[in-house]
Amino acid sequence: MKSATLGMIAWCLGAILALLVFASLSVPAEAQTLRHCVPRAALIEGLAEKYGETRRAIGLGANGAIMEVFASDATGTWTVTMTMPNGISCLVASGDTYETLSEAPTPEGDAL
């Protein structure tokens, strides 16, 4: 009887996994990718109006993508975005308790 119970649990887990795979395949890939993405101007406007965030850092990523960090000293919120060359920006991460640090650069060769 113990073997039958384990077999039933394994079958149920397999069925759930198959259902999840099927569900993810039924949604177009573009819709999955763009659900947290909007034109850059709209994203920046929303961050400024809703959270009072302004750009604090910027970096160039792979394939010409631009990573930006927005934050607000007043609200403490922060947002990391990635903007693709086509002008579409996607939310990567966000949170609160933002703090600006003024640390001296670590000398070359020193461990962090």
C-alpha cells in the first residue's frame, strides 16, 4: 500500500508538471516577455509621478541593452529597468529602503 501511495503522488506531480508546461506553451512567447515592459518614456513618467523616482545609475549591457536604477530619497523606493534598443523598457526588480552609499573604491587586488 505504501508503494501505491508513492506511485499516486509521483503520477500527480507528473500531471501537474505536464499541465504547467502545456499552459506556458499556450501563451505566446511575446506576451510572456512583454508583460512588465512598456515604452521607456511611459515607464520613466510613471516612476516619477507615482514614486518620485529619478535615475541614479546607468550601464550598458549585452546586445545594446541599457540598465538603469531609479530611486527616491523621499519614498525610499527603487526600481531597476532594462531598456532594449527598440525603446521598450522592462522592469527587472524593485523594492524599498533605498540608500545612497559613498564608499571609497576598493584598491585593486583587495578582496571585497
